[in-house]
Amino acid sequence: MDNVTPFKVSAYDENVRGVIPFYDELHEQAISVIRAHFKDRKISLLDTGCGTGTFALKALDRLDIQRLALCDPSENMLADALEKLAGRDCEFYGIGSQDMTFEGEFDAVTAIQSHHYFDRQTRERAVANCFRALKEGGIFVYFENTAPLTETGRKNLLARLGEYQLGVGRTSDEIDAHLARYGVEYFPINIKEHLQMLEMTGFAACELFWQSFMQCGFYAVKG
């Protein structure tokens, strides 16, 4: 187990697919949004909460990246990312997005399934740091576990998620333990709150572009 993830780093990529429907599609969608925004331009990319480097590896193969920086507060996650990206020209930083100090250095910043572990104040600081890290015209792309608007929506969502996990072979005890983390180990906010936060941070264009089960994808453009 590493940081707040319930999985050991060595098994993270395999296990996360058992609890997040369409997990690999999150990466595909993020790459699609970045490609649409920049067309065929060379870009600099900062991947925050990079985990084991799976998204970064895909981005290197699918985008024209001239600079790639990866951040994660977990030494174990970064060690796995270093191994996965061995021989590739990357920068690695042992910090979370809430502690970053980059200023106007990147065309794109990504945060895939990482900020929902923060309380409100820390989440806002992390998003502000991502904003500052971007160049003018740069894009922030992120995915998070996102809260339904109503209590009925929450109950139905968790029931659907449990059914999905059962269908991919997780045990009832594993499912119950995972669903019990909602609001205890991670703290989702709803779509309206996400868009309001992005606007208050100073982003000029803020969009929801993808939604499935609990996961939502947002992008926001600076300037």
C-alpha cells in the first residue's frame, strides 16, 4: 500500500482496472484533448500525481513532447515510473501538485485520479499550482472521482460501481472495503463545484468533457 491508494505499487496498474471502469480510456481521452488543443505542435507536459508512469509513457508515444516532467509525492511510485521510463528523456520530482512551484513552464498539465484525495483547501492550492505552472494558452486536463448531486445519486452510483467490481472478479469483502472509502479516504466534489473552482482559479475556458460512473474529465485553458 502506498500513500492513500489501497494497492501496493507493484500491482497498482493491474488492480486499479478492477475498481475504475474504463481506466485506460481516461488516458486516451486526456491525450485526445491535448492533441486537439495543440494540433501538431511540440509541447512541454507536466504530469502531476504521475503514479507508476503509465500515462506518461503513453503520452510520449502519442504526442510530440519536447519536455516531460513527472511529479508524485510517493518515492515508491516514482521509482516504478523511473524504471518504466528508463532511457526516455524525462524529469522526475518527488512532490505533490499541492507543493509545486513551477511558473509558466508548461503547455499542458495533467492530474489523473489524484486530487480527490485532498480536502477543499489543499485541492484549491493544487489547482492554483497547476494554473501557475502553465504558459498562457496552456491547458490543464484532469480526471477525478466526482460526487453526484443528490444522495439518491450517490447510493445508485455506489451500487453500480459495486456491480462492476463484482463482474471483474473482486470479492464482496473487497468491494465493501473499497466503497467504504468514499468520503473517508477520498473526498469527491460535484461537477458544478469543479467548474466553479476552475473559474475562480482564473482559467478562461472550463469544460467537462468526459463522464463515466464516478470518474469525470475536465479541461481548462489559461488566458
